Amino acid sequence: MASITLTSVKKTYHGNVTAIHGLDLSIEDGEFVVLVGPSGCGKSTLLRMIAGLETITTGEVRIGNTVVNRLEPAERDIAMVFQNYALYPHMSVRGNLEYGLKNRGTPRPEIDRRVLEAARILEIEPFLDRKPRQLSGGQRQRVAMGRAIVRQPKAFLFDEPLSNLDAKLRGQMRVEIRRLQRTLGTTSVYVTHDQLEAMTLADKLVVMNAGVIEQIGRPLDIYADPQSLFVAAFMGSPGMNLVDIERLRGLVADLPASIPSGTGTIGIRPEDIALDEPATPHFTISATLEAVELVGSESLIYANAQGLSEDVVLRSQGIHRGNPGDPLTLHIRHEVLHSFLRETGRKAAA
Amino acid sequence: MVENRPFLSILTHAVLIAGVIIVAFPVYVAIIAMTHTDVTLNSGAPLLPGGELVANLIAVWTFDPPGAPPFWLMVWNSTLMALIIMIGKIVISIVSAYAIVYFRFPFRTLAFWVIFITLMLPVEVRIIPTYEVVANLGMLNSYAGLTVPLIASATATFLFRQFFMTIPDEMMEAARVDGAGPLKFFRDILLPLSRTNIAALCIILFIYGWVQYLWPLLVTTREEHFTLMMGVRQMAGAQKVDPQWNIIMTAVVLAMLPPVVIVIAMQRLFVKGLVETEK
Ligand SMILES: Nc1ncnc2c1ncn2[C@@H]1O[C@H](COP(=O)(O)OP(=O)(O)OP(=O)(O)O)[C@@H](O)[C@H]1O
Ligand SMILES: [Mg+2]
């Protein structure tokens, strides 16, 4: 187990595509870090540079105290779980689990012990002598996990390991991965673009966009206090309502004075818009109902306010009964507003 | 298009059956000829089996026709030639395909195209320059001369390349993370995954080597290197006396057996491989 430190890491593919623009990140020993961001933002590239599957154009990657830039993946002592699992199709499950250990010359009794232990933890003992093609998707996923844990590596690297599973299984495996990582205490880097995975798995969440880090922090901190428009829009489903301040001023006369100068956009989380009047200071917007999505435990209400370019989404507990065209009064408390600078899109200092 | 008209159905079957008869008839004649004496055969080809099968089968092995080496030596030469070509081609092509697909080296694409172009130049097209080269290297009348020029061709390289490109990159990456270097990856992952392809190529390449006629005819002038395909031709043509058709036909039929044996042997592997590597 070890910490991982990236210093000014940059990746340029074939001379012109820059996938990672000089990035710093430090991952502590035993920490579970999740990289999240839109497709093509460089998550996999970053992970593969840590793994040693991609060269590092400039900068430095350290695992523990060793600079690993020039080391082969195996010498870095990391284990990786791939999206398509990449199990060896001609080897049995046991063969798949053993292969890495055999290559490092682990003694036979030790191999057997570790394989059995991993199989027990992951509940794949009954399948040890089957070939991967004789397993279900979920079982293959477990084997891929097993192949990582038998090695007892310094770090686990996951590249969207659950995205080939159905929603229910994904939920189960998510919980299991978290539990496993807690038990083993192995440093982990996990790439996903699933919000739920990002929020629930991470000790530390790294939001990436176009090859740079937008924000690093604990998941709930990032959700509660996004530092940029990008993070505000990206985290949460549905994302934050982002309203141009000039349009809002045209609609609301009594905006709070606390909005910092230079603000260009105001962000409001869907769950922070209430239909009932709150007791604390607030302002109101009159709107008409456009559509309601009933999710079960809650309703997503799309409301159109005259003068705003996009519908406002709000989240309301329980089932909201209403028809398109119904008038709505949206109550927004002063304290829930997020202000972003017009110039940079960063959070405006209060 | 399935039509249910009896007349059409009968007609198509008749055509197909006629085709089968036309193709199979010479083989039938050869097999029947195996069972007669040369005296019977020289007075016209019989259509029903005779009683000389065992005698002919024994006689052929000691048969030493004028103008050609003994039958057993030709069988040996042909087998050796076909096996060397088969193994040589597979070894060279799988290794070169591995290099082309998995390694980044200067002029890699060029290397591939150079290999690929040889696909368009079968031995028959380059036969004169190839003969010249082989002669200059002193390889006439040798197994090397018989096989090396036929080994150098791209078909198998191309097939292995196409196959390797269908294997996901993650397989190689997983192996790298698992500590397998290039040789281990080749031996432990790529080779077992290629088993089906190798079996199929063994069949094709063995037969390719076995039926070579023109090239052996050119490079061998001494009898001890004659192959079966040339020898059978010699037996039938080069004699002043009446040819011994019973022995010649026995030799012909026996010459058809090794490819059949290879097909059957490889078929097992082939089907097994097909079932096992499907993901
Ligand atoms: N081998 C490559 N050669 C050139 N460009 C590449 C290569 N691999 C990735 N890229 C580019 O680098 C950028 C980052 O790719 P990367 O695969 O890291 O994205 P990602 O964040 O993992 O996306 P996704 O969520 O879709 O997997 C993309 O613009 C991609 O086109
Ligand atoms: Mg990716």
C-alpha cells in the first residue's frame, strides 16, 4: 500500500492531442479516490499513466516514494480492473487469478492460499475451474476483481469496472467494492462517469474537465459547494439550475444584496426550490408548470418562467399532481444561491 | 428462395448428382484399378472391383519405377516437404504478425505492406528469378531448395495479423500488469488463443505443400529428391514398356491419404478450439 503523487503531469498523444494539461494530484495511503468527468476529459488517460500503460509526456508520477515514470506496469506493483474485464478466455478462473502471481515467482502454497482467500471473499469458489465464458457478467466482474486482489498490490486502479452490469447488480457491486476496499485498506483510484458511484464510493472526489482538474474534495463538499459552473452543472442529476443574473433581475425585484459583484450566473439546486413558502428570507418567481416526471419517491417538476431561457427544474418530495399550464410560485431562500463570476465561471467570493 | 415444385426439385437434384458423378468418377476408377492386375488394366479400365487389392498395396512399397525413385522415398520426400512448408510458414508468419501488431518500430507499416505485396506474387509468377536465386545459393536438389521459396509468402502472416487485431488491447495490458513480458504474453496468451487459426492453417498449408508440382519439378533433377506428385507423373509417362497401371493407381490413391489424415486430425482441434475461444 502506498500513496500516489502526480506532479505537473501532462499527456500529449502523437504530438498534437493534449489529453492532460499539467495536473497535480496527491492520493493518500489507503484513500479511495474517484475520478469523474464527461466523456473524453482524460480520466482513462490519467489512470493509464498511473498504471504505466501510457507514457507520461512530462511531469512525474510517484507511487510511495518511488518515481515510476519509467517503470513497467508490473514493476509499479499496481492492479487494474478493466471495463471489459480482459479475462484470459482460455484460462480457468483459477488460472486467471494465478497468472500474475506465477509470473512474479510466488511459491505454490502461497499462490493457492491467496487464490482461495480471494475466491472466498468474492464468493467465486464454485467457479474456480470454469472458463470465463461460462460465467455471467457479474461473476466475470468478480473474477476481474479477484485478479486484482490476489496480487496484494500497492494500489487498485479501476476503469469504469461496473459499466457493463445492469443497474441492480451495479448497485450491489458498488457497495461490495467499497466494503472490500475498506477491509483491505488498499489505495484505490476509480474512474467512472456514474454520479452515484462517484458520490458513494469516494473518500476524495476529483472532477475533471477537458484535461484539467476542476475541483477536488469530499463528495458532499463538492455537491454543496461547487467551485465552478462546470462542477455545478456536472454534479447532481439533474444538475444545478443555472440562470443568467440579468434575466433573473428582470424577473425578481428583491434579489438579496449579498450577491457578490461580478457575478454572471446564479445557480440553484433543484431541491432548493420550494413550492411552499419558507420562514427564512427568500424571493419568489412566478412560473407555469411544463411537465412533471414522477420518479417514485419524488417528483421532478419542470417550470417555465417568463424571461428565462431554460426551464427551471425543481425536486419535490412525494408525488406532485399537476397539469401543464398550472401556475406555480417558486420560493427560493437567499442562503441556497450559488454565485459564479461572469468572467471566469469560478465561484464568486462572498 | 424455396420453391415447392417437384419438377424443379428433381431437375436440381439431377444436375447436382450428375456433377458429383463427374467429379467422383475418376477417383472411383482409380480405386477400382487398385484391385486389378496390370494385365487386366491394359486391356481397358474395368468398372467393378477385382481381387488384387492387398497384392497391389504390398507391391507398391517395393516398387522402383524406372526414371523415378522408389515409392517409399517419394512419400518420405513429399511428407517432409509438406511438413517443413507447413511448420515453417506458421512459425514465421505468427512471429512476424506478432511483431507487426504488437510492437511500434520504424517502418512498421512499410514492413507490413512489403510482406503483403508478396501475396500478389505467387511462386509461379516469380518462378524464374526465384530459380536463379536458389541456384546461386546452391540449393538445387535439396530440401531447402524445395521448401524455403514456398515458405516465403504472406498469406498466413496476413491471417494472423487480422486475428491479432481482433484481440482487445486490454488483453495485452492485463498481461503487462500481471507481469508478462512480450515472450510470456506470446506464449501464454496469444499462442493458446490462436490454436483454432493454427489448426486451420495447418490443413491449408500442408495440402498446399503436398500438391506442389511445378516447383519441385524445377529444382530437383536428382531422383532422390523427387516428390510423389512428380514421381507419379514419371511412373506413368517415362516408360517405354507398358505402364503398370495397377501400381500407379495404388500410388495415386495412397497419395490422396495424407491430406485426408491431416484434415481429420486437425478437425478435432479445430472444432474444439472454435467452441473454447468463443467469448
Ligand atoms: N491513443 C490515443 N491517441 C490519440 N488520442 C487519444 C488516445 N487515447 C485517448 N485520446 C484522446 O484523449 C482524450 C482523453 O481520452 P480518455 O480516454 O482519457 O477519456 P475518458 O475521460 O476516459 O473518456 P470516457 O469517459 O469516454 O472513457 C480524448 O480526447 C481522446 O480522444
Ligand atoms: Mg475512459
